[in-house]
Amino acid sequence: MANWLYDELSQRGLPMVCIDARQAHAVLSQMHNKTDENDAAMLSELARTGFFKKIEVKSRLAQERRALLRAREVAIKMRMNTENTIRGLLASFGIRLPKHLQTYEQRVRKILEGQTVLAGVIEPLLKLRTEALRQAAVLTKEMTRHSRNDEACRRLMTIPGVGAVSAVTFVATIDTPERFNRSRSVGAYIGLTSRRYQSGDMDFGGRISKRGDRMLRTVLYEAANSLLCRVKSGPGQPLKDWAMALKKRTSHKKAVVALARKLSVIMHAIWKDGTEFEMKEA
């Protein structure tokens, strides 16, 4: 409800500040007795002392785009879950899907020939899968329209490996590029930088924090993996060569994560500068 309350109260001329919920929860958890009165008193103390971190609330357009992306994600997951359920049910009877037929539905219907009871169970799931595919296609078409009509998305899609999904997700999550003074900060914002633990003589880093937006982190990882595995030649070759050299020293996943972080920096810089992607061999 924070976004809605922030917008409605701001339109009424009230000075609004949205604070970090994780920080507020950490402070409130120090109280022995959790009551509404104690919560209100502690939040008031946070406001009085200024001991809080301000959160940027996304615009209405960014919220609408993220709603579209989440709806599309739900439709795609529904299709995947339905297929896994069908495969699992058939496997419990020792039935495997044939591989010589092209489409998934054809393979399932071939198996159901002569299986009256199983057909009554699987047929509704096939219809559910078909509807999920249809709705995912509708949402994907709407998302593609957003990417074509947005000038920032069109420039971001000039980056190798970055498609409509990655561009729309990045723009909807960041909302305004002026939020970050440095493009390098975007990687930390979406949880693609390593954690650090320092205490006395101990000082070491760990895995990535994963404290940022999961949706954007996921699509950037997929974009980086596509760039690393599918791009053969072109303007993105230097980026791929850099990631391949890193892959030889570490592992594929670490190289993809590092490339995803670099893509986030490049995307923010392009968005902020109003330029397009252009990279040449050194």
C-alpha cells in the first residue's frame, strides 16, 4: 500500500517521505512488546532523529509496467507448472512423452490414445496450458508495445543480449536514471555486488547480496547468459571476450553474474547520457 498512499497524500500537498521497511523492521524488533502504540512511538522517534533511509517511490507508469511484467511472469510460470504436472503424472504410470512429434500438445495427445481415465485427468490441464500460453502472448505483445513506444527502451535494446523484456524491466525498476549519481551504483542496488564482512582482523567478501529487485536481477542474468552463449560476432564481441576470459579463471555462473553487473552499468549510462550502444575493439 506504500505506493498508493504516497501518491494520494502527495497529491493533497502533504510532504511525504517513504522509509526503508527493512531498516524500520530492524529497529522495531528491538522492542520487547510489539503493540500498535509502541510501533507508532518508535516510528515517530525515527522521524524525529532522522535515523532512516529514504526510499524513492516509483511513478505510476513504472508501477503499471511492473504490474504488466509480473502478470506475464505469472502466465509463463503457470504454463511451466502445468507442463511439469502433466509430465509428473504420466511418469508415475511409467509413461514418457515421445520425442518424434513437434509440439508438446501433440506428444501428450499421442500418449493419451487408448488411456480413457488418464485422458480425463490430463485434458483439462492441456486446456489450462493453452490458455496460459494465449494470455502470456497477449501480455508479451503489450510489453513489446511499451518497449517500442519508449525512447529509452529503444536505446537500451541496441545493447547485444538486451531485448524488450530486459529493457522494459530495467526502465520500470529504475524509473528515473537521476536516482544514481554513478552508474556503478546500479549493480549494488539490484544485488549483483558481493557481500563484505569486516570485523577486526577479518575482512572478506562473499557471494552476491541478492538484496535488490529479483525480477530485474533475473532478466539481466538471462540477458548476460544470452550474450555469452548466443552472440557470435558484432558490437558485443568485446563484452563477450571479457566474460569468456573471466569464465576461464572462475566459472560460467560467476562470469554471467559479472557480465550482468556490467550490463546494468552500461544500460544506466546509456539511459542517462541519451546515447546508444557502441563498442569497438581496443
